[in-house]
Amino acid sequence: MSNSVPNIIEVSNIKKGFGGFVAVNDVSFVVRKGEIFGLLGENGAGKTTTIEILEGFQKADQGTAVVLGIDPRLGRRAWRDRVGFVLQESQFDPIHTVNETLKLFASFFSNPRGVAETLELVGLTDKADERFGRLSGGQKRRVDVAIGIIGRPDLLFLDEPTTGFDPVARHEFWTVIEGLRDGGTSILLTTHYMEEAQRLCDRLAIMAKGQIMAQGTSSSLISDLGVTTIRFEQPTGVDLSTLCAIAGEDFFLRDNIVSASVGSNVQEILLHLLTWSRSTGIVLAGLEVIRPTLNDVFLGATDGDE
């Protein structure tokens, strides 16, 4: 792929199976320096296996994965010093305090953040002296994130990081992630929250059944794969065929609502309808244009598969 920005991760045609089950099948993508790349998919889509290959915890059966310039399976101390991990689930000593836990993990890195700074970033300053075992599920998840970022990583793996966060905490955490990206950290993010993916990810890939079904920016995916709906109430005395002829589009009529799913010609259709409405004085009551969302694109790309 030709791009002036260097690639932090390069994945080429990787495949991984477990017995007769193929978890990852011919997956390819790149993560560029200083971007947030999202990997979206339902449970069982192959996201976690892909992430584990990139983290060096699994070995691909076929294809290649290069992370920070090397095969992650060969990564030694210097490589791991540049990488942060936020796994789906972690367990720490319930007797240790949050402060003690972070101090321990900070000692593993050559240039760690200060514990106080890290606690502030994840919103746990007031829990510094609380024992880990007494934290709520959401607070424990914040400790996971704190451990992932305390080493000042060049590359951060975030595997569903905001699971268990309330909506306010999730939005606050998005600001933290954007700040890390703006500071030069490259991030590979998996999430089930489409709003989170659309807010944070510079580019993203949608996985289903071990394969990438689509990838690009959220706006390009919505534009290329999404469907826009135009609908309004049927004007009295105007039949459906007349409306179709005016708009140059095949409308459908149901419960007195005229509607059509359209592509890139939305403006042209609206121009025809509004010009006709103005010239005739016939009001198109309830006229609305419903734009597709990333969630619509996700469901379409995966066919709603589990």
C-alpha cells in the first residue's frame, strides 16, 4: 500500500484455525502511524484471534503479521516496551491497592508515566488507595486501561476497553483515547459500540466469519454501503405512479407513507419533488431523509450474523 505515513502494523493474508474451525481466514489490513484503527465484528467473528496474533500470543497458520517492524512472536523486551495491552479480561491481586498495582506494572517499562498521572487519565485518582478486590466492574476495567497506557506505548491494543463503563465515563474515556492518538500513539481498537467506532476510528474494518467484509473510513463505508431512505405522506389526490414519475424513482406505498431506498442521487430526487411541490402548492407532509449509520452498514456487511 502506497502511503507516506509508515505502517505500524502490516497484516497480509493471515489464516488461523483451531482443529476444523477456521477462526481467521485470509485477513489483510494495515495500521498507520498515529491513527486509531477499529476492528469491528460480532462475537466469534475472529477479532480476538487476530489481535492475539498481533500481540504475539498466537501464531498464524499462514500469511504474515508485522508489528513495529518485526514478527510479534519474535518480540523481546525492547519490543514489548513499546506496546500496551488492554485485554478483554484481566485479574490482579485483590489485596493490592490500585496504586500498588500500577507501581508494579510501571516497573516493567523503561519510561513509564507517573502513577498519579495515569490514575488521573483514567479517572481513578480517588481510588488510588482502594484494594483492587473492592472495586466495581467498571473501575476494574479502568485499571486495565491504566496498565495498558502506563508504559507510554507507541502502539496500544484496546480490546473492548469501555465495556462496563456508563455513558458519561465512556465519553470521558474517548477524550483520553483521542489525546493518546494526538500525542502520537497508534491504536488498534475493537468495540461493539458503533458510536464509539464512528467517533474514534480514523479507519476501520468489519469482520464476519473470520473474514474482513469491508474496510475504510466510517464516512466512506456509510457512503459506499449505506442506503438512504426518503419518505413522506401521500398527498391527497396524487397517485403513486405520478410521484414516481416526478421524482424519477420507484417509490413504495404503505399505510399512506410513500418511501424509497436510494443511493447517491438523493439531492436530485429531492430537487424534483420540492420543485413540483412548490409549483403545485401541494405539501409533502412529513418529508424526511433518513441517512444510514455505521450500525446499518455493520449489519448489512455482516448480514446480522452472530
